[in-house]
Amino acid sequence: MSLARIFEEYPERRYIMFGGKGGLGKTTFSAATAYHLASQGHRVLVFSVDPQASLSDIFQRDIFGKGVVEIIPNLFAQEIDADRRIREYQDEIRQKILDMYGFEAVPDEIESYIQAASAEPAMEESAIFDQVVDIVVAGGYDYYIYDLVPLGHALYYLSMASVYDEWIGRITALREEMREYEQMASRIQRGKPVKEDQILNELQYIKNRISTSASILTDKEKTAFFFVLVPEEMILIDTLNAARLFAKYDVPISGYIVNRVLPDLVMTESGVPDYLRSRYKMQSEYLKKIDTTFMDQVLSRVPEFERDITGMEMIKRMAEAMFNEDATT
């Protein structure tokens, strides 16, 4: 099985995700895959959910925080501004408190809590994933390609999503019971109208958002998740451990892509430095381990390029290397 064949045989998988440790090529692969699909006539949105990502650098366009930007026909890109999203969160919370409780101003103690909560490290990930829900729900694209946050953050989000979902579910159930009592009292009082329960509506809204965002990562029908790794021992170990954890949370793993593989000519060309030949031999051993560990799930081996992948010409070359039918050998 090759990467190209995966896309041919599973066209219903519209949410494409690349994950792995930082600095392995996730953003590059995201951009190259978006280019490949767009060149086939599909309308594609590639967006970064990693605050440290660099789609702007790869496309050589300033797209950070500017919403959706058209790169070439059919290919659109977006870098999410998490700080802006957090500020929007704060404003939404303030307004809902004013609407629900009829305050003229948000009390100081509540404002202090809003500020403190927004400074929590998890708030950035939550804001980004919430933005992802908005993007997907809005529709308009054939494929959505995610440049994911580092694995630990994604796993944290998945684990916390289940905790939040259960917690909000319990609170919602209690609120619904209270609602039933209010309706019963209304009937006893000869049809006195019951006011709309804004708190219950908000709880149901939050529960739905959590469910939607978590399901994007775990939808086996529509989601394809690819691990990116390089032929090095620690990366192999980390990837194997992460794959086990992702399986625990039912993230559908579609395969593995090995990046920065040195070409065979390192051993055949004259004048190649000894350290490079040694590195080639080391890589060969780890490539065997990768094949033994992940077997037919290794979908592509991508060569080391002579320079950084920036600009459309280099993105095209990367796409050709990734989706080459012979790239698994």
C-alpha cells in the first residue's frame, strides 16, 4: 500500500492529519498533500493548529491570522491566531454572563477568573480546536488538512475532552431535572410560562462543541491520521509509544511516512564524506526496524532534500516524492 493508493481507495476520508514530534516535517507534508489534491481538481483547505507552525514560511505568504488565503487555484491555507481566539472567548463569556444574569458589568471576581483561566496552557489548545470546529462546520471544501499540534497536546485534548464531556453531561442532566420541576410548577400555577433556560442551552452548546471537536479526531469513516517519523532510534520509540496511546483514544491511524531518508547514491558516488556514509548505514538499520515494526503501514519514504521546502516549486517536488508509487521502497 502506498500513500497515493490510500487516497484513491478511501476518497471519503476528507479530514487529513499529520502528526508527530516537532521538527519532523508535518507542516511540509500538510502543504505538499494539499498541493497534490488541489492539482487533481479538489478544493482543499490546509490549516495549522500548531502555534509554532510555519505555513507562511512554506508558502512564502503572510497568512497568519488573516483567515482563509487562496494560495493557488483550489488550494487555500489558514494559520489560526490562538491569542485572538482566546480574546474572542473572553468577550463571549463576558457577554453571556451579562445576558444570563442581567448584570450591568461583569463582577470583579468573575473578571479575575476569566483572566486567570485564559492564561492556562490548555486554553490555547482548546481555543485552536474550537476554531477547527468552526472551520469544518462552515464547509465549502473537499478536503481539510490539519497540521496538528505536537502529539502530547493532541493526546491531552482528547483525554480532557472525555472528562469535560462527562462532567458537563452530569451538570446538564441535573439542570434538565430542575427544568422538569419548573415545568411541573408552571402547570400547577395554571400555565404560567417558563422562561428559556439560558444556562441549560449554554451547557448543551458546550457539550455539542466538545463532542464535535473530539469526533473529528476519531471518525474512522472520514478521518485519516498519518504519523511522520525519521529513521532515528528515539523518534521510532516515541512514535511507537504515541501510536499506542492514539489507539487507546480510537484515533484511526492510516499509516506512517518516513522523512529525510538519505539516497543510495551516498554509498555509490565518489567524494561523499565518511560521516554521511556512516549516517546512511545507521539509517538503513532503523529503516529495517521501522519496516519490521509498522510493516505494510509504512506508506512512503521521502528523501532528504538539498534545501528547505519553501515555495511552490519545492512543495511540488515534495508532493511528487510523497505520492510516488515506488516511495515505499
